[in-house]
Amino acid sequence: MALNFELVTPERLVRSEEVYMVTVPGTEGDFGVLEGHSPMVSTLRAGEVAIYKTQGAAPETIALDGGVAEVSEKGLTILAEKLG
């Protein structure tokens, strides 16, 4: 099982890939998203998105300056205001 992850800025699609898990800097606190996560929408604060390609792998991090995250049956989409 893999999570479909997309990271988008107003200028372009930054990432679109299958990953194991993503940790997101929500305004109410960080949260992790795995395949099968319940649908939700959250605003994001400035922080780092941690992308785990496989279980147990070291994360790749991408800094962003706020935005919105949407989790749906299709996966996780992050609409970043801009990358930090």
C-alpha cells in the first residue's frame, strides 16, 4: 500500500509520487498521513513536511510557509503558499 502525495505551489506542481507516509505541520499541530487516512482538510503553518518513501526510511524534508492540506480517498494534496 502506498499514499499518493502531491505538493503544489501557485507556480507549479513540485512533487507527485507514491510514498509510505507524510508528516505535515498543521496549525493545530503536526500530523501524519498514511494510506487509508480519514478524509480531512487542515490549514498549515510555516514548517517542514517530512516525506517517508518507505517504512523505516529517513525522511526527506521540504520547508513551506503555510498553506492547506487535503486528505481524500485519492491521497494527500498540499497546496503550499510558497516553499520556505
